[in-house]
Amino acid sequence: RHVEESVLLGLAQNRFELHFQPLIEPKSRRVEGFEALLRLTDANGVSISPTEFIPVAEECGEINVIGDWVLKEAIRIAADWPEHIFVSVNLSARQFESGTLVGRIIDLLETHDFDAKRLELEITESLLIDYEDPVTDQLAALRVLGISLAMDDFGTGYSSLGYLWKYNFDKLKIDRSFVSALCEKGCKSREVLDTIVMLGHKLNMKVTAEGIETAEQADAFNALECDHIQGFFYGRPMPVSELAPYLIGNT
Ligand code: G
Ligand code: G
Ligand code: MN
Ligand code: NA
């Protein structure tokens, strides 16, 4: 199919690129990290969304090659940033299948002399549902290295709560659907958000709110005790060439 072809061609022709979206500490308004987000342009110059090509790459197995490239590229790029800025990388369940992921990450950190504490890995609960046991040991090994684990899209899907007490995560990323509902009249998302933030902190996790798009939402968030905020309002995912202003001082 077209998307599968584009994934294979994309690998062969270097058509993948990483964009980076700032993660901001709300009180200081400083950028403390960036999430790496993968982009693919097909042979006609049309960009294909990761929501389209990631599931295809997962199915055809190419996600492992792509995932390795993403990790390598993210660490290579972040190695040039100021030392207090971390990089966060999304992982797919299939990247844990071969059992060689941890070793490859150790190699990358060494090659780029990159502090493990500056690397964060974002994982969705579907990963835990699909692979539970073999994944648990690998997650533990990554944490021992000092890498942070973030549960992505928290609050969507089912039983994410069940995973919070079972696994050790360092961070919760609250799904943007809660944020987009925040300013709707009569909506209870405010109470839900407050409670998720408290829950995260009780479990010694940092909490990120995703998908802040408007000034109104940004204001509403100033009253929440989130550790990081992320969204189009503060910065879209950008190519490396546009990051310079975010790397110096405040936004
Ligand atoms: O950047 P965008 O909002 O279009 O991303 C859509 C989805 O693709 C998100 O769920 C995001 O987590 C996922 N995604 C983006 N980059 C990567 C990547 O490098 N690896 C994996 N596994 N998923 C990614
Ligand atoms: O699933 P994950 O949280 O990794 O998805 C990240 C995706 O969310 C990225 O593809 C990014 O483009 C998108 N995103 C980031 N900020 C916003 C925002 O403010 N609004 C919307 N609609 N999407 C966002
Ligand atoms: Mn993510
Ligand atoms: Na998310």
C-alpha cells in the first residue's frame, strides 16, 4: 500500500526527520526539554502523519529500524543542547520485542557521551497491555540507568490507573483531550485534571499537561500545579533549525 511503500522509501531515501516541541516549566516559563516527534515526507513532497505511518511501520516490523533511527537522531541532536535540557522520545511496543533495546540505548548514550538523566522515554499503556512481563524488566533496567519513563496519553484507553501502582513511572503526561475540554462550560475536566495532578505527585511523578492551544487554556493552567506544559500555544513541533530561540533563556 501507499503508506507502507512510503515508509520503506522513506528509510532508503532519508525522508524521515525529527521535529521538537518544547516542554515548559510553567512558573519560570523556561524550556526544560523537548519531545521528539517523527515526520515523514513522501516522494511527492507530501507529509504523512505519524498517526498513519507508525501503525503501518509497527505492522510491517520496520518500526524497529525507524525507532533506532529516532533514538540515535534525538540523542545526537540533544547532545548539542545546554546540559539542563532533556529530550523525550516516543517508543512503540514492538521495540521491546527483541530484548536488545536496552543494550542499544546504552551504546548510544556512550557514543554521544549523553547523560542518561537527560533522556526520557514515552510509553503508552497499550504497550503494557500487549507485552506486560517481558517489558517490565526492560523498563526497570532503563530506569536503573537513570532514564526517565513517562506514561503518555494518560487518561485515555482503559485501566491506566491499574498500571500506575504496578510499574514505576517518573512522569505522567495527561492526554490533551482533558485540556481541550477544560474551558467548556459546565465541564468537569477541571476537577479531573486537579485530581490527576495530585495523584501523580502523590506517586512521586512529575506531571505534564499536553495540548495547550489557547491563551485561555494557558491561564487556566497557571492555577494547576503541573511540572511541565506542552502545546501549540507555547510552541509547535519544529525542525532543529528553528530551535535556537528556545535554547537560550526564556520563551
Ligand atoms: O506529532 P503528531 O501529533 O502528529 O504525532 C502523532 C502520534 O505519533 C502521537 O501519538 C505520537 O506519540 C506518535 N509519534 C510521533 N513520533 C513518534 C516516534 O518517533 N515513535 C513513535 N513510536 N511514535 C511517534
Ligand atoms: O501521543 P503523543 O502525546 O506523543 O502525541 C503528541 C502529538 O500531539 C504530536 O503529534 C503533536 O503534534 C501533537 N500536539 C502537540 N501539541 C498540541 C496541541 O496543542 N494541540 C494539538 N491538537 N495537538 C498537539
Ligand atoms: Mn508523546
Ligand atoms: Na500524549
